[in-house]
Amino acid sequence: MPRTSLARLTATAILLSMAAATPAVANDVANSGFEDPITFDGPPYVGFWEGFTGGAGSDAANSGVLPHSGAQHLLLDIIDSPNNFCGVLQDIPALTAGEVYLLRGWHMTPSTTFGVGVEIRIEWRDSVSNTEISRTPNITTEPSDTYTQFSLSAEAPTGADTARIVYALQSFSGGAVRSGTAYVDDVEFGLENQSTVESATWGSVKSLYR
């Protein structure tokens, strides 16, 4: 086989494997990289991140210590404080029930001992009645000492027109040392759509044979 043809076939295989492995998402999250301040001023929660804490011993804030990209990231902190919590949430409106949505982002911890629990979830809501319809199970995977991606895919249930996306820490359960810090950055949420990746990938494949 000619060397050029082999190179083209190899490139094609790589591009197609990327399409299968990485679903695209049209990002509907405002301030996805936490470059703007999070707020603490109550509802509505559309268009910004709302922080929450359980009081002394917990914190939610912007930080520039170690962003995944850009200049800032989210910092969540519980320091030697049992039965405490902190986190952020944001409401994403105008959903379509029955469609599959994807929540993903990047997190890490600088803590040598991470003694708190992580809760990442989607709460499906009806904005007219201002009620929760259901929620996904929590992602509870602890962050590591370098940025890793978390991902949660779920179908919007009947009656839901809003998704409340939540990233939180809690010390109701955890290790003997109820302390831990998490950095969060580059959060995405949107309609999961393979066609965006497939279209771009097939365009790249076609260009190899022109």
C-alpha cells in the first residue's frame, strides 16, 4: 500500500475514534469558567452562579490560584467542620423534555487529605410551579491532585423545562478529618448532540482525500 494512502487511513481512523469518544455539547452555562464573580443574592438563578455555604467553616468563592483555563476558577472549601456544606448552582431554562442533556466540567483538589464528600447533580424543575420534578443521582467521585473531567448525561423528564446544575461539597459523611478543598472550572451543560462532532469530523476526513 502506498505510504500516502496508509497515512490517510490512519488519520481517518483517529478522527472517527474521536467522534465516537467525545460527544459535543452546545454550552448553555453562563460564566462557565468562573471569570466573573459568583453571587449570593438569591433567586432567580438564571445567568449566573449562585454560591451557598453552611456558615462558618465553609466557603465558596472565585479564585485565581490554579485555573484549568483563563484567569479564575471556583474554590470550595470545608475546614475541620463536620455537618457542613458549600457549593454553587445555576438554573438553565428552556429545556425540552425527553431530550438528553450533558453536564461536564473539570475539578481537582490541592488537599493532601480530602475528607469531605462531592455531590454533582442535575435537578429537573418546572419553572411555572417552581417545583422540583426529579434529580439525577449524585456523582460522588473525588477530585484528584490534577484536573480531571467529570461528566453526567441524563434525559429531561416529562414536565421539566429547567435544569438546576449543582456542584457541592458536604461533610455529613467523610473521613475522620472533615476538611477538603475543591477547584472547579470550565463547566458545560447543554443538549447532547453527536452530529456536531460527526459533521466536523467528516469534514476533516473528506479534506484528507481532496
